[in-house]
Amino acid sequence: MSAHNPTLPHDRPVPSRVLLINPPLWNPYAPHLAVPLLLAVLRRHHVAASALDLSAETMRHLLSPDGAGAYAAERDQALGTRARDQFEAARSSVDRAVAFLRSPQSITDVDGHRAATAVCQAVLDGIAALTPGAELSFDRFDLRHRPVSSRQVVRAVADAVHNPYVHVFERVLVPRLRALPDLEVVGLSVSADSQLIAALTAARLIRRERPEVHITVGGNFVTRIADRLWPGHPFFTLVDSLVCYEGEESIVDLVDRLLSGRPLHGVPGIVVPDGDELHRSPSATASLAELPVPDFTDHPLADGYLAPGPVLPVIASRSCAWKCAFCAIPFASDKFRIRAPQAVVVEMDELHRRHGTRFFQFVDEILTVRSMRALAHGLADRDYRWYGETRFSPTIDRRLTDALYKAGCRRLDLGLESYNQDVLDRMRKDIKLPWIAPNLDALLASGISVHLFGIAGFPGEARWQTARTVEFAAATLARSRERYAVPDSTFGIGPFVLDALSPVAAAPGDYQVRVLHQDPGDDLQMALRYDYVGKLTEPVSAEDRDVAARAERILGGTLGDQDRPAEEVVFLRAAARRPGERGDDGPPAVPCPGPHWERTVLRPAGDWVVRLREGERTLLYEPRDGALFSLPSRLLDGLPATAAELCRDSAERSLMRAALHHRCLEPAEPGLGLLTSAAHLTGDLLLRLGPGTQLITEGTEVFLTSRITGQRLRLSASGAAAARLVAADEGVTWTDLAARCAPGSEPRLRTFVWRLLVNRLLSVETPDRSRNPLAERR
């Protein structure tokens, strides 16, 4: 896995008249396609242009010791002691974590990937704690100001207290602008609402630094909101024009007119103020046959993304031929068309030649069966690996899936949405239930992992129907692992969202939906408030739809790893596996010590535990759990040794036991029992609250909290009842706990307890290690 192109220099002049920017926050694992494609179009027309993946550069800046430290040093907001210690511990090891995520080892070392990801997330958590109202993750930067309101967006762009982009762009974007003395046009690509505040924050700084430069904004999200803007809209104080729909024809014409001083009114898809009006030109549909190979040479492929690879985006088609009732894709894009398969293969060959990559993502809305058949033929003799999204079809069979696997396909995403024919029919999915299981079995039998999308609460869907979908998905994932030895299949379900541009919104009465009054301040909100006015004995409520996204109540438990890595990482794992290789993607083992654990020789745990010495005490930080506590330095200096030899009193023994429980210490040689799956919960294994864990009741709600990790988990009524038994002074054996559960609910209880053990909220021990045949040894 390699990439050959360096990042463009920031500190010396570059001959570029046009700068194309992908603002944050976009996917931190791989580059977006829009800017490299437009850059290639401009360069083919001999325009001096360059590109900046500002999303990747923002993440690279924040996930560095210096960048995170500079952000903290500038803030007036103070962190609490625990938050400060965790931030500093994570910051001290974030360079190593980022380097690990970019290495091929991160694909095969699942536990290391968890640890490195946790270190990076802890840095982002610290930055969020220093930014009032912010929640930051790899997927999204949610700020106090919301992108659904023009007023809030405009307030955000200059708000250095609540908008971290102000700080970052001063250090990342401004130097780039100053290194482009010939700059005349800047184009910002906004594909999602998550990029809007960042894009306009960048526009404000560009306007300040280079007031003579024309700033244009395009992308899918801009296309969706353009009709909501008016001549005096405040966005036009920050940008000069918008470009709607496809940009390949528009960007060339726009730049040509700007550089030659001609009017912009003829630019396809342009929206530009014209006195008291907004001029809107008709859009132009790009010819897919004439698309150049995307130009990624300005992108930091070697060191700018949080996954090895690089995984480069390509397309075999554009838009979507179907018109599902919940989806706005066909109504915010141009008509559906397919590229010549040979052109796609040639493009992949050229990207491989330029950048050394073998890994590709098809970013089509849908890969049709026709396209997949052609790719299976055209890529059969290449050593590429790729994935994409398709739909269920009566023509997907084992012959096709075997050919796809041979051609490098290792994962396909499919819109299951619902495993109920009447719901699929209301959704206008044009899918028949009898196609679904045979399609999945064919893919899995060929070794191709799947991801299933689900929607909870489409208008008219009952709760039992959502539950049926989840049960089918869970059975599919189990079959994938156990029958086909394909461990990478996944499932995600989210609430139905009434998109303002969807067929349901266009004809709500047809779906027994009443659109509610929308907050006039949320003028850019695309998700409409609504009520279902049909008659169902057990509808999926608004609360159900909310929790569906978190796989809680109506799912009856979790489906797999709640910390599931990004799709690029899952794909790369699938690509790295040999046929039939099951892998080890499960959670880490749970220590199961016996009554004489103090006599076990202990040593400092492996690679990912951070130790910061502070005189007579040493801070220990275990990133996978978020465990943070301190031990007397004397105890750590004395290792390897037993707790009985080192500890002076029961308080020190408790600290050592907590460090062992949270993987900050480990046995120096095999001998400590380890549980590696929920199936090992049996017999007289004794369950207790984990070190530092408390059971807390607040009104009618019950929580498990950990003062060591900071975790806080709300429990259902049945979960609270089980936790109260565990919280008794003497704990409870698994046999006694299982005996008290309702008939038929033991599998759910087993999953619940295992989840708490893996998250270190519970601990498990055996009264006599010799009587515990299920405690595995390393």
C-alpha cells in the first residue's frame, strides 16, 4: 500500500490561478472525488489550477501534538483534572496513533486499530471540551451553531470561541493563500451540510486575505439549498456565486469568463446576484465519456488520511435510475447514465500507475448489474480490490458473484431498508422479498462481504416489522460469519427522515403523512417534521426512530461491534483476508482472575498504555477503555512482581487490581484466566461491578458509571434489575443471574452482560481457577 505524491509546499509561491477546496468535515479515511475530477478538467483545458483537501489538512492539524497543543493554549476554557490528564496523555501519543492508522498493520491488528482510534478520539474529545457546544468525531464536527440556519451559519464564521475552524484555517488555509500570488478564483465543494460552516468560514478568510478573488461554491448540498436563497441573502456577502448540479462544464466556462472579464450569466447552473434579483442559468449535463482521469496529485495520499491504501474513488455511473419514496438523490442530481466499462478500467489502470494503489471505491449511487458484469469481465486479470453499492436483483447469482470476486470485489453495500414486502412496496423500492436471501447467499458464498442498510419507521411500518428487519439482518450477519467464514459483513439502521426533496414530501397525503410547521429560523433544514396520521395498532414512534440509530430498544440489543470501523477499513480488512480466513475481529479478552490473583507476576501492559510520570505517582491511560488513574511510581518501578510483594495495604492492592482489570497491567507469563466470548459465561463465574463502577439512580432512570473511564450507560428496566444483583456486596454467579431472568431471555442477558464486561463496567472472576475450563489461557 503506497502513494508516491508529496503534499504541495505551503511556504513558497505556486503558479496557480484557480484553487479548488474540499472543506471539512468529509471522510478522513480517503479523498473525495469532486475536487480531483474538477482539477483534472481544468488542467486538461490548460488552466493553472491547484487543489487543497482542507478536510484532510484540518484533521491532520488537530491530530498532532503541536496542533492540539496550540489549540488548547489559545483557549480560555479550562479542562477539569480528568479531562486535562486524558487530553495530555492522548496528545503525547497521537503521532504514533495516526502513523499506525496509516500503516498496513492497522488492517490486521484489530485491537491496535481500536487503541489508535481511541487515542485520536480522546484528542478530539479534549478539543471539543475546549469548544463550548461542540462534539467532534471522525465522522462529524457538530458545533453550537447549526448548519440548518442561515443566521447561525453567518454567526459561526467569525466565532472563534465556538467554531474551531477559525483557529485551524488561520494556520492551514491562510499560508496556502499567501503562497498563491496569481490566484483569481477559489472554488469550494460542499457535498453535505456538515461542510457548510467550514466552507463559509474559509470564504470569510479568503475574502479577508484576498479580496480581489472570486469565490464560488458548488456541490450537492448547494444544489439542494439554492432555491432557498434570495438576492440579499447573507451568504452572498461571503461568496460571489453558486454553481448547481454538475460542475465539469460550469467550472471551465466560469473560469474562462472570469479570467477574460466576460459576464457570468451564461455559465451552466450558475446562481449569481444581479441587482435586486438572483440570476439562475440552466444546468448542463456532463458527458461521462469525456471525463478525464481524476487528478489526485495535490492530495496528501501518503500521509493525509487515517487509513492505508490509498482507497481512491471512481465512478461507473452517475445519479440513480430508481425513485425510492424516501430518497432525494434523483431530485438533486442530473439524469442517470452509465460510463463505458472500458473507460472505467482504463481510469483504474492509470490511477494505479500514478499512485501505486490497488484499492478503489465505486462511489456510484448504485452499481447496476450491467455495470458489475462488465467490471467482472474488464477487471478479471487485474490485482485490484474494490467495493461499491448495488441493489437486490433477480439476476444476481453465484456465477456473477464468483466473477465479481475474481475481479477484486470484496464488499457490496445493499439497501435492504425493510424485510417486509408491503413496506418495500410503499417505499417504491422495486425489490421483491424472494430475491434478497438468495442474493446475499450468493455474495457470501463467493467470499464478498455485505453491508445492509435499514430504515426504521417508514410511514405505515409497524414496530414488529422493524423488528423483523433487524432479526433478518442479525441472522444474515451470523450466517456470514459462521456458515461462510466472511466476518466483515455489517448492518446499520437509522430512523426514517422526511427529506424535503423526496417523493414522500412531494405527496405526503399518499403516505398518510402530515407535514408539521417548520421553525422559520431553520431555513436550510432539509429534514421536515411530520406526523403519521394513518392507523396502526403498534406504530414505530418518534422515540423508536431516534433510538433505532443507536441500535437500542427496538433492536433488542446490539448487532456486532458498536465501535465498528469506517467502511474503508472494513473493506481493507476484507481485501486482506484469504478465502475462508475468519480473522479475529471480536472484542478483546476479559480478564478472569482467580481468588489468588495477587500471587500472579504482573508487568506493564503492551504497546498502547500511556505512562506519564509525575514524581511519586505515574498517570496510566488505557485508550481502548478510556481508563485513567494513577499508581504510586514505586509500584510500577518494581515490576515485574506480584501484587502481594509490592503492595503495602489494601488500597494499593485495589489500585493494582483496577490496573489489571483495565489492561494497564498484564500477567508476565500465561496463567491468568481470560474469557474471549459471551459463550464462556457459565457456571459459578462470579460477576461484580468493575473497579470504579457505580450503579446510580436519578429519578426513574438507572445508570452504570465508571470514575476510571468516564463511561455512563443508561439501563433499561431489565438491565437495571440485573445490575442490582451484580452490585450486591458478594456479587452474583452467572448461574444465579441467569436463573432469575425471564424464560427465553437468557441469550439477550448473555449479550448484555458480555457488553458490560468488554466495556469494563463489570468484572468477572472464578472462585477456583482450576474448576473453570472455559477460562482460556494465553
